[in-house]
Amino acid sequence: MAIAPAPSMTVDFLGIGVQKGGTTWLYRQLSRHPQIAFPRGKEVHYWDAAATPTADEWVHLLQPPSRQARSGRPIKTGEITPAYATLATDMISAIHRRCPTIRLFISLRNPVERAWSAALMGLARAQMLVTEASDQWFLDHFHSAASRARGDYVGCLERWWSVFPREQLLVIYQDDIAEKPVAVLDALARHLDIDPQAFASLPATTVAEVVVPGLGSGVADSAPPPLRPSLLGPLVDLYAPDMARLEAITGRDLSAWRDAASKRSPGNTQRHVSAGEATLPTEGRG
């Protein structure tokens, strides 16, 4: 039986998604901050994998060795698990009851790009080559329940907003991570109530690094293929209504997402550096 943590113990922050949306970059940058602790690493997968999850056990798992940095400032503890974007409302409510003041953040990526990246990951896990997969295979993956759930940004936001006040959830866009990472880190530091100067002192090359998770161990080290032109139209059609709804509820102009999707071409490739982590000089951080 898990030991119940003291009532004063809490989890201070939680990154809830999305898959292939910039969470690896956020984790790396936050890990460099002296006031941030990730006792169990980046993706704990407690709420989506534990047989009978309880908030007390989760809080206990995420307690750091110390709650005070060398500077005397408080250390904040938490995790980032992209799969939490699809959590059911009852689990979100359990988190709220135990940690009502927790600070939440989510990073959103162009859903067309996210769906293609997720399909490539699924293909790798199936030990298939891209040349072996038909357009219909990809279309089936795009329309699968899992992929559609992970691409349902509006549904995710509405579930979390139905439990937590909107101001507790910071919405980050991968476009901003790519174009103005310093501003993103400053906004995140203020949202988490940690010293923004710790990020400001990082070397520019560190803040500007571009990282995405690899497709998994054993995947060949090669350039990921671009989106097939034959699949562009169906993907844009699939997610156009979602983009419009997201614009309506967030007030964010997402025309750049639609423009980026329409301008994709066979020549728009990404340089994959390693099977574990890839560096992408032209597209967003994963």
C-alpha cells in the first residue's frame, strides 16, 4: 500500500501535452532551471498507465529530495506527459482535488504535422518501411481513434478548463518555441512562479537548440520522409474544422498552420541526427 503524503505536499506543475508538440524541448529547458525538479524524469505516465491511480500516490512519487534550492528559493516539482492531453474529466478532477493550485501548460503543434509525425512513429513501431505503407494505411492511421484523440486540441482544453480555471493552464505554440524561444521561457517561468533570470542567463545556443524525440530504439538513422503530396489534402480537410474551433476559443490566429500545410513539398525534409534525438534546423522543437 502506498504511503499517503502529508497534506502539505503537492505537485507544483504539470505539462499535459501534446504528442510531438515541443515537450522534449520544454523538458530540457526546465531541467536546467535550479528551481525545477523532475523526480521521475519527463514522462511518468502515472494517470494513463497505473491500474488504480490515486492523487496521493502520484504526489508521493513526485516529491523531490529537497524543496529548497541553493539560492534559498523554493523548488517546484512536477512532470510532463503528453498523453495526459487525453485524460478523462474524472482523472482531471482527482488531480484538482489534491493539487488545486497546480500550474498547467500545454504545447500545441500544427495538427497536420503532428498527425504525420505520429503516423511515422506508428509505422516504425510496426517495423514497416514507408515504402511498404499505402496511402490507405496512412489514412487509416490519421482517422484512428488514438490519433484523432491526440489531435483534438479543443476537446483537451475544454476538459481541463471544465475543472481548472483557465488562467492555470498556459497554452504554448510550437511555432513560438521555434521563432521566439526566449519569450516562451520567460512566459513559462512567470506562469510557474520561478525566476525568469535563470533562463535569461542560458547561452543563446542552448535556448535555440531544436530537439525532437526519435521514433524509438532500433529505428534507422535516416532523414524522416516528408508528407506525401497525395495525403496533404485529406489531412488538411480532416483538421481544418479543428483549427477553426481552436482559433475561436483561444483567439490565436492559426493561418500560419494552414499556410504551412499548403506549402509542404517533397523537398521539405528534416535532418535526423540520431535514433534517440534529432536536431531539426528548419522546423519546430519536439
